[in-house]
Amino acid sequence: MTVMAGLEQPVLDTQRIFRGALDAMSHPGRVVSVPPPLEIPEPLQPATACLCLTLVDGDTPVWLDAAARRPEVIEYLRFHCGCPIVTDPVGSRFAVVADPGAMPPLEAFDQGSDEYPDRSATLIVQVEALGAGVEARLTGPGIDIETRLAVWRLPRTFWPSVRQNHARFPRGTDLILTSGLSMVALPRTTRVDD
């Protein structure tokens, strides 16, 4: 099996992607774009691949949902990131969800602890489109009064699950939604209302 290429300019691109991820996490609901990777295995979105190539390394266990758990994806991540692939969501630091309709409950992932909330999992959830679909009202740190986020084709249980995640603060998971070359963050500090 030939491994696909990653980023065209690994040093510069990872710096750009990391700054974009920080911007997205610091300003929940803000859509941020990333530079395109050279190649990506299906079904990964370009922004998902970029985040993995930037944030994941040999000390970062990654869980892949059934849609993403393909030999090409596993080989791509192992080659470019050196990360272990785990089969139990609770053992992951990052998770890639290619099919949000079949996503496990957020509490199935590591929630961190009151003493070490930073040890929780971050979920990268691929969606069909950002800026269309059901709209949610976001408030909290990094948001000036409020912002609106529309996401296309999420399961009905998604927003209630994010509300429950916020209620567990300081524990809980952080989420990054990706679509194409775009990403938006929903850290556990963000409150979601209809």
C-alpha cells in the first residue's frame, strides 16, 4: 500500500493550522479555514486530516468511528502522526467521527477529572456543511454576547448532548466540527441554546 502525501509545506502548514485551531477554540462558533493537504484518504474531510496532521503525535491515542476506521486512514495516521489507534473511545485523546449519525454519546469518551480536566478527549466531528441547517445560539467565553452556528444534518441528539457536556464543566469533551477546509470549535465552556 502506498501512503498518501500529507501537507505540502509541513512546517508552515502545521503552524497555520495550529493557529487556526487556536482561533477556533478561542472564539467558539467562528468558522476558520485551513490550507489543503496534498492527499487525504476517504472518508476524511480535508480539515479533519489537517487537524490530525497538526495535533496528533505518537503520544496521542486516536479513536476512529466505524466509517473512518479504514485501512487507508489507519495507515495514513500511523505514517504521518505515529499515533496509536485505539478501539475503546474512553482510551483516546482525539477521536475522529466521520458519521455523526452513529456517534457514541459524548460521555463514552474520556471526560477528564476535576483535578485534570485537560486530560479529556477532543472529538473531530465531520459534518456535511457549516452555515446551513439547524441553527444553535452559542454563548460563553470567547463569544461577544452571542453567536449563531448553523450545521447541516446533525442527529437530533447532537445539540442536547452538547448541552449536557457543558453541564459537566470543568469535565467534558471539546468538539471541533469540520466540513471541507473549514472548522468550528465547540469547547465544553460553550453554552448552547435553541
